[in-house]
Amino acid sequence: MLRWLTAGESHGRALVAICEGLPAGVEVSTADVAAALTRRRAGYGRGARMKFEQDEAEITGGVRHGVTLGGPVAIRIGNTEWHKWETVMSPDPVPAGALDDLGRAAPLTRPRPGHADLAGMQKYGHHDARPVLERASARETAARVALGELARRYLRQSFGIEILSHVVAIGPVSAPDGVLPGPQDAQRVDADPVRCLDPAASAAMQAEIDAARKDGDTLGGVVEVIGYGVPPGLGSHVHWDRRLDGRLAAALMSIHAIKGVEAGDGFATARRRGSCAHDEIEDSGDGVRRRTNRAGGIEGGMTTGEPLRMRAAMKPISTVPRALDTVDVRTGEPAKAINQRSDVTAVPAAGVVAEAMVALVLADAATEKFGGDSVAEARRNLRGYLDSLVMPQAPGPSAPRRGPASHSATSAPPARPSEVLPGAPPARRPAREAGK
């Protein structure tokens, strides 16, 4: 079982993240975490804050010499702008009058429509939106991305699972259907300003962002996360809270501004007839496979061995430069909402955050299924499981697909060059050939 928590505020001294349940032997470094955080800050349409506010990542526990120890892993992400907020956001009491001449300390009493401001003030009894928006800020997702990098490396090194994302829509502009990046496309996607694989769609998305910026407006969009090499059987059909699609949906919906989640073809499948909605099964000669992947690699709450596909719809950022109408909670009079940031869209970054959440859920499900106190033990457990499947799974994603996984869904990742995996089971004939 994997457990994780984050703490900290947007303009606080630091964010803190902790993950418990990772086995020993996962290779990860501070540089790996920093690189993941850099991906989160990128994207066409981001505001100036992403340029001057850097993430100072520091692994403070659970890792020695670049390898996890088996205990909880703790990460601290320092705020390089803390010196500007040290008085306003001080955790300790400040002297009387210390806030009087600080513009940043002025009470925020004009809640933003679409944000947590008003509901949070009502719930927690605050007369100022600052205590709400500081924790409700998407800055918290930096901690999730840091934890997601731990999970991603555990999945890759133990099970050969690769996770990536891409943007499929920004505002009214959508990428062509069927454009699905493979693991080998990850760098190409990240190099694109909006993280879209299709060049023409990317150019149109950037133009739409420019138009929204000119109009003083914001944009939402849709991102898709794909998992390659996911073995069949993660999750379960036996209880509602063990169904993997439900767990993934909850994780994605927990991301700031996400308002809809789709597994596979989801909403499109709802408009199809049953004969055209499901993924027919065939024997490919080296195992079973689905002819299509409309289900997105999940059936009955369990992975099928096909590529996992999840989409998340992000609403436009709720702080609109062309401020929306609200009410001043001090006076009850009509007012214009406060403005706390200047991003036009954060959809490209949302894909990176969505990757992290999918990685954390898959890591939890893989730990639940295969266990293991070390990476080597988890690999052995995976190999034994795949070797005993009632019907072997065909390697690789079903056609049509772009880019096969670096490891098939039914083969464990190879041992490191200097690593001997004791107790690895010998190769066996597929179950259907037994007795021939």
C-alpha cells in the first residue's frame, strides 16, 4: 500500500511531500525530482510567476546515494520568493502593526467565482480569502509532481511501465482523433510549447491562447495520460473502492480545476451501439489481445494489458484578468473579483500533474498486487504472476497504436547489468499448451 501527503501554502516557506510504501532499491535523485518540477512550470500561456518562482527540491529522507531505503521518502520544495512573503505568511505571530504598510497583507474580501475562496471562507470562518487561496492554489501540485516522479521510477524499474501525457484540446481547438504518442515521443511532446503531438493543432492552440490573452480571458482544455506496459489485473472488480478506474478518476478529479474525467473513449462510447462499443478479444498466436482499445485498458475495474488511457478536462483558470462580478464580503456590495495570477491557461502543465496522479495510483495498485520489499522482489513477483496467467497476454499494445512500449505488458523489465535476480522462475510454456 502506498500512502502520500502534501503540506504547505502557495507563498509559504516550502511545500512538503511524503510517500510511504515504496520498496527499497528505486533509483531516484534530487536532479530527477527537479527535472519533473521543471516540466510542470513549462507551457505556452503561463504567467510571469513561472519564470521568477523556482522550485528548490530537496530529498530529506528515505533515500541514500540515489536509492530508496524502504522507509518513507520525504521531499521539501523551497519557495525562492519566500523573502517577499516572510511576514505576511509567517507561521508565528508577528508584532502589532507589522502588516499595516504591506500591500500583500491587505485582506482579500472579493472572492473569485469558480475558486475555493467563498466556500472556503464560509466553511472555515475566515473573513479574508488569503488562508483559503494559499492552500487551494495549484502551487500544491508541485508536491504531487515530486511524489509522482518517485512513483514513475518505481513503476518503470520494477514493472517496465511507462507513463506520458499530451494535450488533446485547448479551448475550442482539438488535436485530430487517433493521435496517440508512444514512449519514444515523450521528449517531442515536452518540446512542443503546448505539449501537443500534432504540429498543426499545436499552432492553432497557441493562436487561441494569444487571442484569449489579448481579450483578457482564460482557457481550459483536455489532457490525456497513457500508460504503456501495464500488466493485466491491477485493481479489482470485487469492491467499489478497489476498482482501478474509480481510483484513477478520483485522483484526476482531485487536481485543481479538473471538472471531468474519461476512461478510454468514455463519452464517445456512450453514443455508440454495443456492437461498436466494446473491444473484441482474439488469440494473436502469442497470447490474447483486444482488437481495439476503446475501453482505455480497463474492464471491470481491472487493467487488461492494453495501454491505459485516461483523459481529464480542465476548466478555464478562475482568476480572469477581465475580472468577474462578485460581492465584497465586508460590505455586501457588488464588486469585481480579486486577481491573483496572470496565466491564460495551465492545460500543458495539467498533463504533467495528471501523469503524477496516474503514476501514484498505478504504483499503489501494483504494490497491492505484487508486494515486495525491494525492486528485485517486486520484479520476481511480477514474473511469477505473468508466467502463471490462465491466458497469456500478447506483448505490446493493440493496433492501431503509435509507438510500442519499451517493455511489453507481459514481460518484466530486464535485470540491471550487474544484478542477479535470485529465485526467478524458469520459462514455461503458455498455459493453453500444457499437456500437448
